[in-house]
Amino acid sequence: MRHRYLLLPLAAAIALAACAQQEPAAPAQTAAPATEAAAAPASEALAETAPTAEPIAGVSGTYILDPKHTDVIAQWSHFGFSNPVAHFGDVSGQIVYNAENVGASSVEVTLPLSGLNSHVGDFDDHLRSADFFDAAKFPNATFKSTAVESAGTNKLKVTGDLTIKDITKPVVLDVTINKFGEQPMAKRAAAGFDAVAKIKRSDFGVGAYAPNVSDDVELRITTEAIVAEGAAPAAPAAQ
């Protein structure tokens, strides 16, 4: 009897195996039609539906920077923990824009270090010290363009000389044209731009604590400039 009970599980296993052999195989799934398999990537689909930027008609003229609506922001990495910023205000200068010949345009800017503001007084004093900008000896940074070229719809590439601590190096600004038109409060023609650039601060003798405090600094610029009082800008460029 004992041998009989031992054989029962073996017999059950053989029976189950036989049933499995008699089950018909599941039909293979048919491949999706080629048109479905070759669906366009999502990025391409989005690109097809993304709105196209409307060209902004530039207006020739000499525009004086409005320091109340102009800000130069420098940002860097602090030991990888944070990405603090410092603002450079009280900016002065002018933009000469030639709508018919963009290459004849120019930019000239002065950034007084007295307008430097990180919102931390002790840190501002340190930045102005000889460890960094040595503002007592070199009170201003300057930028003067050497070339302006179109870089697509409402985009410009402005190459110029940036001077800090009497050290001059070429810098490229990627510029976005925000608007040309009448400034409603000043009741005068105005132009607005944003720009970004990257520099190495050690190139300008401001490299203390690099590389732990990053040598690479990103500059972000926004500016509003208005034609001088009494000056009349030219008509908008033909599109």
C-alpha cells in the first residue's frame, strides 16, 4: 500500500504533461502594420505643430540704455552646492541698430562695479576687493561690439570685447530681440533685448577659489533702450 501512495503523485504529473501536449499552441501575434511601427518620434510631431515666431520689424536708430530696466546677471557654481547670482546695475551705454544692414549695428556698454549687488553686503564688499574685481583700482567693466550679425528670426549674434581689470577678451552674446515700438511711459521709441554669454572669470584676473567655485560664469542680460529725447527713429525695416 505504501508503494501505491508513492506512485500517485508521479502518475498525476504524467497526466498533466500529456494534457499540456494536447493543448493547441497560441496563435502568433501579427506584426503591426509598417505605417504604425514607423510612427514619427514625438519630438518631430511637436516640431510640426510648434508655432513659428513672428518676425519683429526692427527700427533703425540710436537707443540709450535705460538703467532702471537693464540688468546684467552673473551666475556660477559654489562648490556644486548652489548657483548664486550677482547683479550689475547702473548700466549705461547705447545700441545703434541698423535695420537695413544689421552688420552696421553696434553696442557699447559700461558696467560700474558700484552697481554690483548680490543682496549680501559682506559678499559685495569681498567681490569689490582685490581678491576679485579690485574696484578701487578698476571701477568699471566695459563691453564694445566688434561684429553684429543676424542669427535667425529675432536672433542676433553680437561679438565684442569685454574688459575687466584692464584685461580685454572677446565674448559672444546670443541675443534675442524682444520688441521695437513706443515705450508707453516715455512716449518715445524703444527697443528691448535679452542676451546670454559664457565666460571664464580667470581670463579676466577674477579667478579666486577656482575650480571649487566654478571658473565658468554665465551672463544673462536684459535691457530696454530708448531713443534720446527729441531724436526720431527711422521707419521700420521692410519685411
